[in-house]
Amino acid sequence: PTGLRLARLGIEHPQVAWGADLVSRITDAAARRKQQDELQAAARTAINALAHDLAQAVGLRADDVRDVAVCGNTAMQHLLLGLPVRQLGRAPFVGALHDAVEVSASDIGLRLAPGAMAHVAANIGGFVGSDHVAALLATRQRWQGEGVSLVMDIGTNTEISLIRGDEIVSASCPSGPALEGGHISCGMRAADGAIERVTVEGGRLRIATIADAAPVGVCGSGILDAIAAGLRLGLIDGGGRIRDGHPDVVSDGARRAIRLSQEVIVSQNDIRAVQLAKAAVRTGVDLLLERMGIAEQAIDRFVLAGAFGAYIDLGSAADIGLVPPLSREKFEQVGNAAGVGVARMLVSTRERDLARAIAARCAYVELSTNPGFQKRFMKNIGFEAARKERLP
């Protein structure tokens, strides 16, 4: 195979109907076998639907598909394979399986060609799944060699790997959906009409939407920009509280919000949700650096993966304290690295072996049991430190 991409397709997460966050789904699945079976069926149904539509898009049928490569978070993989997930719902969050496996596609409910095989990639541990392994595989040319590299995939669970020489330490941060527009009062995915950029012009907020459409909501990059712009204008104080007295702030007396358009606002609760998310992410970075004995300024390369990481404004991310204030040339925004990595595994057994080797090199760090986590998390909640740092 050449690795040429013939078609692509994305869908909404098929398991959100059973809970917006991963931990609640795991908890329910652990308590009730029926729930686990339903979650497993949802994953299988989604893959079968994707296989059908993608094959049809290039003049084929799903039963022409002979090989599949799968990556995802550890719990999703366990559910797809029918493995128990109870142990993933409580510390120390140990998976039943870490290594890659080759299984018959039909054995996991995939309706493909007779004899089709599915390669399920290796995971690292806890909530650092094979999607992060795939991202490391795709970006290995960027982090191999001399110096210190950090690879981060920001999402509902943010995975981080800190790399120095042959040493890799990896962790997951429970950042929640806020950074991707979830649990935000006017939040939405990155689609036409989503506010994706917020800037300051003449002392006022100015917005830009995807496809220049009329604003109907705000996506992850927009909410980050809005808060960073609010800090620059003084609409938000160092503790995250919205201040009165500016034309872009609306208030009904008890509650305040920042108005981005006639219909779209950023509420006080939205800012709190982003504060919790960015504190979790930054604390994860801090603790991995501390574990390796490395100062943040010693990071030579900071690789941001994932759809959200590809589109955020680095200045805004640093202004709110989501990322350290490194010089801009140290940052690389690489997009869907997990997708690139799993595609390589699909067409090459050598890449599958490389991915397994990378996963085996990673030392998993469980942050929630770190005695310094809570203290560092509370320190990172506010915006005061970030406003002093700023991005060079």
C-alpha cells in the first residue's frame, strides 16, 4: 500500500449519549453490564457506519475492506474489545491491556471483508491511550534527537509526553470539554458561524467567524481568545471575575457576561470552566517537568497536536496560562497527528512495531495521586501569573 488517503469522514462521538465525560461513562459501565454492552455497540456501530460511507465514497463496499487500524483512549479501546473497565474508573487507573493486539474484525463486531483483521494500537496507561501513541509516532521526527521536547494533545483529556533523550514520561490531565467549546453557554464545535477569533481593536472586542458566517456560537479557539482579550482590556481580573463598566460587559445586576455578538456571550461560569481546564493542563506540564528536574525554559520544542491545538492562538494560550511563555519559534502546531500516526500503522507493519516500541518507552505518571497536584492546581487557577509571564 502507498498510504494514499482516498477519503476521510468524521462524526460526533458516538458515546456522548451515555455521559458527556469519560469518567461518568466508565463508572456506569462498571456498575452495569448492560451499560458496557451499549457503549461497545455504539462504538462498533459508528465504525461500521464510517466504513460503509467511506467505501461508498470511492466506489467500494465495506466488505472490500481487509485491514483496519484503531487508536483511541484506553477506555474506548477496552469497550471496543469487550474488556472490563471497572479498574479504569478508580486510582491507580490500570488497564487490562497495554500492548497492541491483532484481532479478527468480525470478533469485535465489524462488518468488513471475510477474514479482515483489526490492529488495535498499544496504549501507555491510565488515560494516556493509543491515540497519543499514534501522535508520538507521527511527530517522532520532531522530538527525536538532542534537547527537550514536549508533545501535547489538548482535548477533554489532555495527554502530555515530556521527552529527553531516551526518556519519555507521559500523563493525562482531566481538562474537560471547555477548551473545545463544550459545557460553554454558547459553545459549539468548529463549524460555520462559530466565533473562532476574538481580538482587541480600539478598546473594544472584535470577532471573526468560520466562513465569515453570522455568529451563532463560540468554539474552543474563540473562547480562549475572548478570555485573553478580556484580560488585556481589563474586563476580567486576575482571579477570573468579570468586571463591570465596559461596553462589552452586560449585567443584570447579579450576573455579568462578556458580549461577543448580539446572541453570543461568555458567562462567568464559562470563564470558571476554562480556568479549571487550563489549570489541569498547566499543572500536568509543571509536574512532568518537576519529575524530570527540568525548568520550563529548557523546553526546546513544544508540539501541540489535535484539532484544538492546531487552531488556537499561541499568544492567547500563553496569556491565560494554558502553555508556558516560551519563545514562539519553539512551538509547533501539527493538527491531527493521531490520525496521521494511525494511518501509518494501517499501511506498514514497521510503523506498527515502531508505535509499540514508543509506547513501551513511555513511563506513565498518574497525576491525581501526586501529593503536590492539588496545591499546584490551585496556584494555576488564576490568571495573575500568566499576565506577568506573557509570550515573548
